[in-house]
Amino acid sequence: MASESDKIKKRDLLDRDIRYLKGVGPKKQALFKRIGVKTVKDLLFLAPRRYEDRTKIVSISDVIPGEFVTIKGRITLRGRRRLYGKEGFGIIVDDGTGWIEVVFFVKNMQKLFRIGDEIIISGKVEFDKYYNKPIFVHPEYAIIGKNSDDEIIAGMVIPVYPQTEGLDSRFIRKLIYELLKEDIHLTDYVPEVIRKKERLYPLHEAISKMHFPDSVLEGERARKVIAFNELFQFFYKINIKKEDIKRAYPFKQKGELSLDFIKKLPFSLTLGQKKVIEEIDKDLEKSVPMQRLLQGDVGSGKTVIAIYTMLRAVENGMQAAFMAPTETLADQVFLVLSNFISGLPLKMELLKSSTRSAKRRQILGYLSNGDIDILVGTHALLTENVNFYKLGLIVIDEQHKFGVLQRYNLWKKGDEFTPHLLLMTATPIPRSLALTLYGNLELSLLTEKPPGRGKIETVVKVEKNRDEVYRWVFKKVENGEKAYIVVPFIEESDFTKKQGMKDLYNMYEYLNKMKSDGVRIGLLHGRMKPLEKRSVMEKFRDGEFNVLLSTTVIEVGIDVKDATLMVIEHADRFGLAQLHQLRGRVGRGKKKSFCILIMSENTSQEGMKRIKALKMYDSGFDLAEFDLKMRGPGEILGTKQHGFSGFRVFHFYKDQDIIEKVRDYVKLVQNGKLPLSQEEKNKLISLREKLKEAYYVA
């Protein structure tokens, strides 16, 4: 049995900087960094992008240009060769059924090949137009019997890795080949009972088979085992045992506040809203703090659920906090909540960074005495002198705009009890991604819109039709409708001039030249003071302005029921989720609404894909799936912010089938429902010790 010092040495090897491996050095270290490899462990967990099956040898007479093939034959000729205007070196390989030329452009390669050598060639067959013949250009090769290292590519299933200029798969394979000869200690956290049931390789064996499988199927299966192991560790770290956190106050009492609120709503709840309320009610009755993420598409009715949940806290003698990411959104939320709870016997206040000192002192006093039932606010709620009397519930809107520690700091404001937590987002995340990001949260989805909402028609126009678009929009406005017009920049700059892009003030001048007296334009942007923003929004809502020219500050939370027109300038420059959010500002009343996307005539291919997707899909969830396929999770949510760097092998699309399975296994392990050996228990205790405070509210 290996001593403890031997185990430490093996772990040290895994943590060793890649530059100290034979043949790497500082230059290749920088290249490895580009593909996310910094240590030996990173290299071992570098998953192949694909596999090439070189076990099947194709006769030269059967090769077809454009195909990837492996041939075997003898070198019959060698010499200098000029191809594509470059000087190179060529050999002729003959297998008895025919011959083919192989060309290389690396200096001094002629020293490697001799006439009569038996050679295996693997690569894509190209076509030499001049000689009208198939040809290999810079393929991989192995000279039989000459170099054992080369023969690891011959007649095998070969992994192809992420590459960068100056660092190819051949070199990476050789490094891994040598590393796997070492007695490396890899901790396999998946208990044996699960491995047996799921027929998983031990981790070390899976690493070996992923890099050098006997078949493509075996390589993929091995990769899946490593992904399983990564997910197991991830879920174990973020699914905290119940005893690790203070008890929550169970909301047993379903009183008049919440019941009256539902009864007096001027509309019926959707089936989705009813289902989510049932899920929340079950959570709130427990002494384990609720941790639920409510995903709702734009206009799906999340606010009603948030109010209901807060009223459940108040009628059980507790306080509720509602945190929004911006002052504009906090103002909007406070106004909407005030309208909904008008007439109910409770007190609600609004706290922001811009709240005046005297008012702030008054709010803080009432809050700590228990005289405020619901406090709405921004990051201002996180400051140390904000003390609740009995905080029982926290609602966080657009939760992805807050850091993990910010959410945790608010969560800690519960005194004797841990508050229940409801996170909300109008930026839909595909279920597979949500489960992986928020594995310790329960998920609720709202996919349908409340009844009585008007249809939104998405229209695409190019810049040369701009005048025509605004003449049509202004005609609608003159007939009593309201319009948003969104531009990406506030002021003109060298960039906007060079790109021919509209800014807020140039657009204001352009629109004023076109408009009639019946069109009244208001301006809104992020640099305005909170009171100015609020004033502009109120004037737009009350009809003093009937066109709101704005930057993307209106992306979330703005709710003007009679706004039916949305025009987005340079739409191809916006992200898909952002476009969907902007589109969701209209269609909130009964009238049919329009979202007009104005794009440049030289739109990029990626921009065109986004525009087509927005036109094709009404559902934010469908758009989120499309966006995930197109860009990947790291780009959508920010790799560093959300910790995706922790996944080396797990792939969001290839491994969707195991996400919930692994999550369920982790729950069984943490609840003591699976038999574990003492060694396995010790390993999991060690894993648990790595847990950081931030994971309490991931």
C-alpha cells in the first residue's frame, strides 16, 4: 500500500506546472495556456474534440479526395517538391494497389525517410489539380519499427485535441502517453455502489481510455465517466446538508393577506403560476430554508408570485426584502407592488443609495423595530446598518446581476432564523444549464403569458428603410399608441462614426426633423440621475411623452401597458437575450404590438443568425437553447463569474442525460441513503472541507 508521502508526491505531480514536462518549456507553456492547460492535471483532463479511427487501412486505389483515411505502404521515391508556390519535400508511397504522393513543408524532413521504409499515413486526402491526382499534404505518419513514440498514432483510434498554432495534437498525445506511464494518484469521489450500478470505469482507467481508446465508442464512454465524476464533485460541493444552515421559520399560517391578494386580482392566475405557488407553499412550510429559482419568460407574471410569497411572510409575523439590481428597476418594482397591495394592512418602504439621509434614518429605525413589513431596494440593502427585526424572506430580481457573495450577505441578515430565498430571472436559462449552475436550488418555470396579452409581431428592416419605418411608427403614435426606440450608444464617438452607428443625441435630432406636433419624444439613458429617470418614465407612462428614445436601460422591469411599438436600431449588434428582453417591453396590453429590428446591410453571419432566431421564436426558453448551442454557456453567462473553469471534461450538450441523475445520486449520498466504505466517507469529508462560504447561495 502506498505511503502518505508517496501519495503527496503523486498529488504534487498533478499540480506541477506544465512547463516542467520534457519538451515543453516557457514557449510551449504559453501555448498550452491558450487552450486552458496550466498543470499536469489540466493536461490529463484535456478532453479530445473528436476521435479519428485509424484502425481501418484503406487501399491507395480506393482513396477519394476530401475523405480522411489511413493507408499503409512502402516508400518508393523521395525528393524535393514544389507545391502551392512553396518549396517542400515529397515521398511516393506504394501499397501494391497503387501509389500516392505525400508532401511536407518542414525543413530537413528528408532525413527521416528512406526508400524501402514501411510507413502508415493518416490524414485528409487533397487533390493536386496540376497532376490530376489525389495527394496527402502534411499528414500524420509513423515509420514502422523506427520510432516507438511515432507508432502510438499508427493503426489506432487517435484523439484530436484543441489546438493552437505551434502546438499540435501529435505533441499533446506524446506528452499524455508518457504521463500515463507514471503512477499518478487521481482521487475518484464517486462511491463504488454508484460506479457498479452505472457501470463506470474507475477514474484512472477512464483517463487512460479517453486518451487511448480501443474504439471511438470506448473513448466517448470514458469521457462520459470523467464528466460524471466532475458533476458529482460539483453537486456535492454546492448541495449543502440541511444541518449546515440555521433553521428557517416555517410559514404554517396561510392567512387573509395572501388569500385576499389572490381573490382581488383583476385576472385569473395561469396554470403555471398556480403550480409555482403550490411549489413555494410546500417549501415555506418547512423549517429548511427555501432556495428556489423562478425562471419566467418576459411578461409571464413573476411579480404576482413574488408579492404572494412576501405576503405569506408578513402574515406569519416576518419581514420580507425585495432586492433589484438598479434604482430604475427598484422604482418600477416599488410602484407596481404599491398598486397591487393597495388597501392591504401592511407597510412597505423603498431604500436606495440615493435615498436622503433623514428618510434613510427613518426607514432604518422602522425596519429594526419591525414597523416595516416589506423593504424594496437595491444594493443599499446590503450595507451593515440595515438591520431587520425578523427577516423571513428574501426575493432577488434579475438575480444573475448580483454576485454570489452579495446574495449571501443579504441572506446572513436573518437573525435567529435563516430567511427563505426566492431568486427570479427573466433571462431564461436552458434546464440543463440551470441545473448545473444552480444545483443547490429548486427550479420553477413560468412559460406561459397571462391571458389578455397582445401578440407581438417581429419585423426586420435594413437601414435604408429607416425613414419609412419611422413615418409608419409616428403615424401609429399620432393615433394614440406609444413607442420605444432603442439605440446602443448615448453619444457620438470615433467608433460610432467609423461604424456608421446612431447614438441617442444624433437620433433625437433625426427624429425631431421627421415628427409632427402630435409626437412627443422623451430621452432616457444610464447616466441620468435616478430622479431624472423616474420623472421621464412617469411622463411616458402618463402620456406626456408618447415616444421614449432610450439606451438599453429599459431592458428589464419597465412596464407600460399601452406601449405597443419597439424599434431597435443596429439590432444585429445586440445579444439574443438582450433583444428578447427589449421586445418584452411591448405586448403587455391587449393590443397587437410590433418589434422592428433595424440592422445594417453588411450584418455579420452571427448577427444574421440572431435576428433570424428572434423572428422565429417567441419563447425566451427556445431562444436560450438556441443561444447556448450557438455560443456556449461560458460566453452567455461569463465563465469567470460562474465558475465554468471547474469543468474540464463535462459538456453541456453531450452530457445533458446525466445531469439530473448525478444530482439525485449526490442527494442520496448526502442524506445517508447509500452504503459507503470508511475510505469513501473520508474522501467526501475531505471534499467537503474545500467548500467555501460563497456556495451557500450559489
